[in-house]
Amino acid sequence: MIKSFSKFVLSVFALVAFAAFANAQTPSPTPGEQIKTFEVRLPVTVTQREGKEKGRLISGMTRPDFAVFEDGVQQEVTFFSDEKTNPPVFVGVLMDTSPSTAGKLGFSKEAAKNFIDTVVRLRKDKAAFMTFDNEITLHQDFTDKLDLLAKAVDKVKKTGSQTAMYDAVWQFTDEKLRTIPGRRVIVIITDGEDTFSRADLADAIDIAQRTETTIFGISTKAGFLGTVPGVEIGSSKGKDDRLLVQLCEATGGEAFFSGNMVDLEKAFTRISQELRSQYIITYRPANQNYDGRERKIEVRFTDPTNVKPYRIRTKSSYRAIRDNLK
């Protein structure tokens, strides 16, 4: 009888302890407290899939034209905007100033200034300018004052000894993009592979996805004296180019490969136009657990007749990690 009673007491104690542990892990909200939920914001680009107008940006689509899936399950869309209602763009221009860029520095600087002039809409968008080599230097924080940005670019006179591209992406994203209220964009101008970073490709992709940052890359390794055979705008060549493509595509952006000044300007113009014509779709994941797992994202057309002529591009995944975003 005593043994049975002891077992009963131990069982009750175990249940109480388990309940206390469960409550400690998932505390109940106090009366009136709102349970916080997280959402995922997707910049979505729609282009002509093939034909003479392949790559043409498609505008005029509406919220019912899209459906969002996470790990194959359709999600609840909570926000949609188009070119008329999109939030402002905050774009960081990160320019490679490693030794191999010395002969192209003047061209890259001029193109960067032209791009900033094109992409920044007065009293709405803002840009910042950073260089990277063996050191990472922020020359101008976010501003809509084009004269300040131009002066910052003009002050770059010399090159460094290495290429720390992934560190530059990590530092700029973590320090400058995490808390800004608009669309987060990085444009990288580089001519080679990373040789100096402590961060790696996976780190750069991870922080960009966590902070909802879209990355566009422009490779200038072909030089500006003429197009190198096999390296044209929109194509890639070599391991370092493939890594740049991977970095951009994983965040919903695109990489361009310029063989001359004309191609470089075309790439900047294309990025500027794309930022104007993007759709922004925000959804609330049905799985609200910060489990650290990578989740696959797919945006589909709801009308099957749009699948053949048009192509959707957005970021492909994200990791469910709690982050401090504005």
C-alpha cells in the first residue's frame, strides 16, 4: 500500500514538474498581450520568358495574380505593392578597390555615380557608398543628397591589397540595413573572387536572407578595352563568377558580366529599372516557430496561362531565425 502510494506521489510530482517545464518553455500571454508573429517580405520580379522580348520587365500584375508557397504549402499573403505603391529603396553600392581594379577605377567610379543618380528618387530613396579591399570603408552613409554621394565616390583614389567582398556584404548588411524601414538592396561592383574575408559565401547569403536584402552583382573582370569572348552581359564564366551568381540568385537578385563601359551602364540601368518595377509580397508563415531550419520559398502564378510567357524571380529560401528587423 505504501509502495503504491509512493508511486502515485512520484507520478503526480512528475506531471507537475513536466507541466511547469512546458509552461516555462511556452509561457501563456498575459491578458491583453498580443502574440507577436513574424512575416517574410519578398521582392518579386516578373520578366518575359523567351522570344525577341526575353527579359522584358512585366508590370501591371495584381495581388490575385500570385500565390506564395513555403515548403510546398500555400501561405497567407498579408501585403502587396507594385511600382506605384512600393516602399522606398535603400541601396548600398559596394565597390571593389583591390589591386586588379586599378586600371578600371575611373570607369567604375563614373558608372557608380551615374547609377546612384538614376536609382535615388528625391525625398524617397536613399543610397550609401562603401569600398572593400583588405579594408572595408564606408565613405557615405545613407542619404538622398546626390552631391554628397558623388563627393564620396570621387574621393576614392587608391586601391588596397586584397578582396574582402563577403566581409563587406556582412558588415554593411548587419550595421546599415538591419533597421532601415524600406526595401534593402546591395549592388556589388567587383572584378574577382574573395581572397581575404573571414565570412564565406554561406554567411553572406544567410545574413542577406535574414535581413530581406536583395543583392545584385556586376563583374567587371573582362575589362573595358573590349569584350572578352564568352563573357557578355548576363552570362558567367569561371568559379568566382558562379559564386557571384549564387550570392545574387539566393537573395532574389541577379548578376551581370560587363565587357566594356557600355555593358556596365546597361547593367546599372537594368538594375534601376528592375527596382522600379518590382512587386513586394509579404506573407505570414503558417509555421511560426523559429526552428533555425531552412525553408524553401516559391512564388507561382495563379493563372496557368501566365506560366509559359512569363518568369518569376525572387529569393529561394530563408532560415527561420529570430532577427531584429524594423
